[in-house]
Amino acid sequence: MNERKGQDNMDRKTVKKVARLARLELNDTQEERLVEQLGNIIGFVETLSEVDTNNVEPLASVVDNELRLREDKVVDGGQQDAVLKNAPETAEGYFVISKVVE
Amino acid sequence: MSTVIQGEDAVWEIVIGMEVHAQVTAESKLFSGAATAFGAEPNSQVSFIDAGMPGMLPTLNRVAVQQAVRTGLGLNAQVNHVSVFARKNYFYPDLPTGYQISQYEHPIIGEGAIEIDLPDGKVKTIGITRLHLEQDAGKSIHDMHPTKSYIDLNRAGCALMEIVSEPDIRGPDEATAYLSKLRMILQYLGTCNGNMEEGSMRADVNLSLRKLGDEKFGTRAEIKNVNSIKAVQQAIEYEAARQLEILENGGEVVQETRLWDPVKMETRSMRSKEDAHDYRYFPDPDLLPLELESEWVNSLKETLPELPDQKKHRFMEEYGLSLYDSSVLIAERSRADYYEKAANGQDPKLVANWLLNELLGALNKENTLLDDSKVSAEQLGELVGLIDDNTISGKIAKDVFAIMVETGKSPSDIVEEKGLKQVTDTGAIETLIDQVIAENPDNVAAYRGGKDKLFGFFVGQVMKKSQGKANPAMVNQILKKKL
């Protein structure tokens, strides 16, 4: 396995961007640590790129099954209370959140 | 017809591609067994799958797949025998899972084409790029509280077809013609109800300008929330003018997502979509690729109904209707069905006239849909039959029709009750005419003296005496003889 330093594969800018997309707030120390850790993971996974995969179909699943289809029947729902149970705030059957409007 | 916009010193072509989201007509959702009916109690049609609870697994709805394939066939498009569901990742309060299951690299339907009818009577072909299946999001309601938004997940997980067109559309008229035709095809297929007010069909408009004659496309803006045919027209007019101003002043159009505001009648940048092109799609590990068998696809092909354009041409040939009347009749499938039921065994042109000029006009005035009309197709046909076999005159028919619209009674019952049956008995009409002649000796003398115009006066008097029930043709004939 290639032992590479994390910084070679990952930089601060990418970590910031990924954090933003994942809605995570990171401080400087956390960012630095993640540059190293994510970089190491990518370096580890990059070993795979040594395999020649030209002309190989991507594998969707390791089980040789077909996608199962369901009949179009209403067999679920009708459980407003259960659906809303974990919500911090509700009103009149709705989830209630801080205003999000464009 | 404006496919272009006139600038200071150049003519710019308005280039448009459309993405239409159409809710699939099905009882249950794309990946869960919760109901899809519109207007239910909030959050009463939500499964734990739709609510994004941990550990819940999606199972694909067979009917949703069937509807997508039928739509693809109706769009003359290629059906892909293998397609893959992918996760589109983004955060929004009405998306509990944090990703939408959609199709990305491998959609279920590939390239196709439809014909659109333009206001000048011409036909144009618009390419379809693809159609893919995906989940709808929930609904955010912002007007129930001053500082809070309310979320209803009933719509979350409902099956949508996203139908993407090629950038073949030019200007607002072609865009609305495209949307109308697409809606019509979906309604005919029964794969989407096409109800834009309920949000069952929503359009995004991709618009760019280029100098007329240029090959290269300009930078486009994507306009969301264009949710009626009228809004499509207005949003395009606004956005084309906005981009023209930027370009003519030497600026550059920014590729971005903009929101159409139907109240302020403007488009504006949507900040929340800044990261929109970073959806990090990847194949959904909970779902295997969808494989379709040729036999199944072929069996669906055989069950396709007659589509709008086929019907239009058949109406012209079979019933001898004009292109215009046929186009209006086929515009709604239920209208075409109503017409055919009413025209069964009756004079087809006369039925078309009564439906298009009288019934639709009357319903329009009351803001009623044809589906809710008190006058059934059979009753309208019956009315035309009564005119055709001389039971009533055309003039009386209008009175009968007004009662039908109001009460929903059958025309023969109305004619019977009110005693409106046309008088076709020669003896009865002769009696009336004799009376009129006896009562108007001066006019008779004047007519016989050469005042031909007075003939109309006598017809009027006889009709009045008969309370409109005398057969006008017979009155004319007998009057001529007697005078």
C-alpha cells in the first residue's frame, strides 16, 4: 500500500467546501486534522486506481438479484402523530421551523 | 410571433430549453406505500421512508415505472432497458433524507420528439433530451406564521417525471405551445393530470440570447417557479429583456438559477442555489439498476391510447370538422370524449357547433368545467337530434338549452313539459296564417302591391302567434302560397 502524507491528496480549501456542503461548522484545528485524515483515506483508496478498469462495466451490486418492484397500493401513511413525534415544534399537523423563504 | 427580441443595433434570438416536472398518476408514492391524493390533512400521507427515518428502505412502484415508459412511448422516445437511480444531495427543510432519489447518468427514457402547433397554424418539432423518474420534495408554507415556515411532507416521495427538452424552443409563443402540447399528451396518456394549479405540473425555463444567425449559444439562466402557461409567457418576456439589457451594455449573463415572482412580475437570483451544481450524485446503494424486458415494453406500446395529433386528424376526416374546431375539441381529452359521445348518431358538425359555441361558452360564464356540466353528452346529442328531425326549431332549441344548463333535465322532457314541440301540422299553420292575414288587411294589400319587404313581417307575426313553435320553413312556404 502507498504510504502518502494526507496533505498531498487534500487541501484546506476542499475541506472547507465539503464542510459547507455538509452544513458542518469547523474551527481551524478541526480543519487541519481533517485535511490529514481525509487525505489519508483518499490516499488509501487511490490504490484502487492502479487496477486497469477500462472497458469494465461498473458493478451496481455484488448480489446477483433483480430490483424488486412493488404493487401500486396504499399500505402506509395515516400516522400523522408518529411522523411528527420527534419534531421539536409542530402546529396544526405541520412541522414548524425557522422561516426559510426566498 | 416573437422568436426574437430587438436590441439597439442587433436582433437577438430567444433560445429556450424547458424542464417540466410532471407528477405521475399513481395511487402510492415512488418508493413507499403512502397515498398521493391532493389536499389531504398535512403529514397524513407520510411513511417512515418519506420522512427519512433511519433504516427505512425504498421499494420501487411498478405503476410509476409503467407510467414513465408509457410517457416515453407517447413522446416518441427511446426506452432504456437499463436505468439507474442515483442520489442527488442537497439540504432543504422539505427534503428529510438530505438527498433526492433521481436518475442521473442513466435515465429510463432517452431522446424523443414532439410536434407543437403554433398560432400561425404551422407545426414545429421540438426534441426531447430525456425523461427520468425522481422523488418530489415536501411542501413549505410560508404564510401561516410571521417568523416560521410550516412543512407538510405529503408530497415528499411522490413520483415525478422530469422531462427535459432540447434548446429548440424560440420565444414565448413556442414555449407555451410546447407546454400545452406536452400537457395534452400526458393527459391523454393518463400519466399525469396536468393540473398546474395544484402543482402536478411545474416548469423550469432555461433561457439565453444569441445574435440572430450566430451558431453558438449564449450563457443561460434557469428560471424556476414558472407554474402556469401565462407565467411562462411573462417570465420569458421579462428574462429576455433583462438579458438583452446586460448584453447590450457590454456585460455578461451569469449562469445561475433565478426565481420567477408572479406578484412582482420579475425574476431574481436564488442565493440558495449557489451550490446547485454540486449535488454529488452517486448510484443509490439501496436500489439495484432497473431492468425492463422488451416484451413488457411492447405490451405497453399496444395499450397506448390515441394521442392528440392522431385524434385531431381523425376528427377532420371522420366528422368533416375544420382544423380549428378539431384542435379546440382535442385540446382536452375529456372534451374530445364528450364530443364523440354527443356526436354519436347525430350530425357531427351541428354537435361541434353546439358544444364549442353554446355549451363551452355557457360553462365559461359560470366558471364550470365540462366535467362538472349539468348537461350530459347524451343530452346535448339528443338536443341536436331534436333540431335535426324538426321536433323543435333552432330558436326554441336555444331556450331549451338554457333550461338544460340550469337544471340538467333532458331536452325531450323540457320540450314535453313546456309544450315546445314544433308545429309541423300543415292545417294548424294554415289556420295561424289565415288569422294573421285577416288581422292585417292593410299590410296584405301593400305586400300584394309590391312591398316585398313585408314578407318578413308576416313570418314574424305567424311565429309570434305560434309562440315560436311553428316550423319556420313551413311557415315560409305556406305564406308564399297564401299571399
